Amino acid sequence: MIRNATIVAPQPEAVEAGAEILERGGNAIDAALACAFVQGVVDPQMSGIGGFGSMQVYMPARGIHEFLEFYALAPAAATPDMWLDKLLGQSRDGFGFILEDNSSEIGYLACCTPGSLKGYERALRDYGTWDWAELIAPAIKYAEEGFMIRPHMHWYWTKDQTGDGQVNTLDKLRYSNTGKRVYFHEDGRLRGVGELLRNPDLGRTLRRVAESGSSDIFYHGEIAEQIARDFAAHGGLIGLEDLAQYDITKAAPVWGSYRGRRIASSPPPGSGFPMIELLHILENFDLANMKHGSVEYVRTLFEAMKHMTIDKDAHMGDPAYVEVPVDELLSKEHATDLADRIKRGERASVERLDMSQRDTTHISVVDKDGNAVALTHSLGSPSGAITDGLGFMYNGLMSRFDPRPGKAASIAPRKRRASSAAPTIVFDDETPEIVIGAPGGSYIAPTVAQGIINMIDFDMNIHAAVSAPRLVGVSNSIDICNRIRRSVANELRSDGYQVVRSPQTYAFAALHGIRITDGISSGAADPQRDGMAISVD
């Protein structure tokens, strides 16, 4: 039995909303949903009702352990070759594809059919105990009364992404009339850190959803009609049928093991299985006897990450459309074979088309009844498109499909784009020990794996584990944070590796996790973002 409840997320306002639900007797699912609704208001480029996600739910007293999947779907009018003649290249981290006019990134053609609102409703119906309108109430208050702009939000808004051929978020914030009004002063200046941001249109939309009692107003009712009219007027592909036919799915977790612990994470099209594959490879190395952040440690993790990335790029897709050989990729034999290649000194190569933080957020929650939730939800990237009067930004997920037909991630009508999310629960025998996840696009799987390694191999507490120096290897360069020693980078370069140092002290995705020790849960938020953890007795 767990003697306290804990919730952690990147936004303090959202964590407080979830903690208040726990204090008032709500369960972990109730708390996660209140937190999620607030996140869509106070971090509106990271998530919201225009987005999508997946939630791992563990409820031992009810015998429930499953994933609720509310991924966004390509519109029914999408076709495999619709952008083939516009393809320029691929982002270095492999997260998205670049078109000559960026039409898959910004505007109405960038949007997939959103699933978050229906996912939240189904989660409450199947697992929660709270009232729908009460769960949404804190989000409405923040939208109508405002909240302070936080440092990470502003950093993300102003980050220059043009070096990778991508559209800057500032241009997306300016794309709509609502965006110009909400995010900018009347003279065109971007609102700054510490200023109050209000979005009354979003408050009214959430109030309509709360008063209607369900998500039907969004998928079948008057909001659906507003959305469809707006997309038709702006040349978008989402229509009434896309919304009316949208439904969520449920799936069993994929399982792996690491040094005697059982690991449960997201099945395809989620990225839990590549994360587990990475752990399976690294289990063949004595990481505990390597100095954390040493040359040997960085090289070993980098080569393992490249093998994970190669398998993910080759096979990851919507299992309703492509066969994903999960059992083969998660077999210990496959992991041992890849580890042996690394031990022989072979260097893997990640293929990218010639030619970063991503736009997601996470919640981890446990309650005193032993229920656990790991929820990662996102806009994929913001499209900039906001229907006048509705207030929320739509996802920009179409840029994440491969414009080349015949690939695992190619475009197809009503197809789910593979997600980088890996909401994960680690079990010691039958008892949850770690509930963890992260936002961060292609960097999520290697980051979550490093958090688990930090706790299991290096015996770090949850605070040290989420903030320890990290690296990622999802291309042919080793990306390191600014706390990995320069002497390590220099030695790797002298050995022929390309090493890219991030200017960030805390870089690459953003771990938010909970560790349960002797019946006490403790949470920690990655210092990279603005979040926090709250425990409730």
C-alpha cells in the first residue's frame, strides 16, 4: 500500500489542480485529467483539446492495466503521395519532414483529427470518479482570468528553428487572429515572461464542453460544425465525418525487463517498445561500473541509441496499416546481437534524408490506493491554426508523416502517426516502483531509458535521476548537454565521433517521474522546464 499520493508535471498551475483533486478524494485518473485540462490552457502549444495522446492506467484493485490511446488521425481526404513533389528533407532528429512551402507544418493542412477531448472523457468514464464539469473548472478559470507566462514557454516561443528548415513558433502564434490577440500586444510585441496571458475564447469553449456533459459537442455537435466550416473555408482536410467517426482505442502495454525489474510501456504507434529495446541492449553492459558521463558510458549509450533508432525508423507505424515486429525487436536475442556489435567496435549509421525540443507535455500520478497514471499528450507541433471564437490551437501532426509512399510512416487516410511518447511504469515484482515519462519528440525514448538507468544502475533518487546530465543519439551525431565534460567530448571527437554540445544545462526531453520506496511516493520535475511535484498525505 502506498501511504501518500504524488503528482508531477511541467506546469505548476496544472500540478496544483491535480493535487487539489487528490486532496478532495479523487483518484489518480481524476487528478491526471484535471491536470491535463489545465495544461492545455497554461501551456497551449504543448497540448490541448486540439491535440492527442496516450495514457497508461494501472488500477490493481480493479484488475486494470492498459493503455488508453487517443492518437490523432490523418484526415480521410489525405493521400500517400499528396506532398511527394514538395519534399525537401527531414529534421536532423528524424521527428518531421520538411516541405518546400512548409504547408504540413503551419496552417490548416498541417492538422490531423484531434483526439484529446474524447480521450479525457473516456478516461473519466472508465477509470475516474469525479464530475466532468468540476474537472474542467480549473482550466476555465485560468483561461478566463489568466496566468503568468513562464520562462520555458517564452523560450519555446522565441526559439529559432529555421536552421532545420522548420517554421518558427512565433510565426505560428501570429498565424491566426486569435493568436495575434492572445500572444501579442496591440503594437505587435510578444508578451513577456511574468505577464498575464488570457484566452477568453478558450474559456468559453471549455465552458460549453463542461456544460454539455461530454465530448459529443466537439465531435458531433455545434463545435464540430464550427470546426468543419473553418477548415473548409481555409482549404483544410478535416470535415464533419472525420470528427464524427473519430474513436479512441485501448491496448495492452508492451513488456520488457531490465536487471530484474518489469517494464510496461506504450505499444505501437507509441514509442515505449523502442525505449524498452534500448534498455534490453544496455542490459548487456555493466553500466554501474562505468563512470556516469564518461567516454565509455557516452559511447556505449550512443551506439545503443542508434540501433534503437534504426529499428524504429524502419518499422514504426500504425499497426492497423503496417506490421510492426514488436516481439522480434524486443527479444533478448536481438538485443544481445546488437550489444555484441557494439562490443566489437562496430559503429551503426542512422540514415536521414539530406538537407530539439518538441511540443508535448507529460503527467505522472500515483494515489494512496496504488493506482498509477502515466499520461503523455501533445500537439505534435502547433499548427498555428485557431478557429475564430474557439481559442485552442490545432495540432500540426501531418508534418510527422513521411511524404514518401510505401514507408512505415507514410500518409494514409485515418492513419495514426507514430508517436514518440513512452509513458512508462517500472515494476519490482508486482509492485509499481517508478512512474515516468517525458515530452521531447524523438528524444523521449532515450531520455526515459536514462532516467530508469539512473535509478536502477546508479541508485539515484528521483530528483537526481531526472536532472542528471543526458545525451541523445537519434542521428549520427552525439548530442550532449552542457554538463558532460569537455574532455569527454574531445576524446570522442578524437576517436572520430561527431559531438554536438547543447547550450542548455538541462537538455533533451524533460523527465517527470515518481519513485515509490517503502510505501512512500516522491516526485520530481526536470529543471529544464517550469514544473513541480506535489505529494498529498
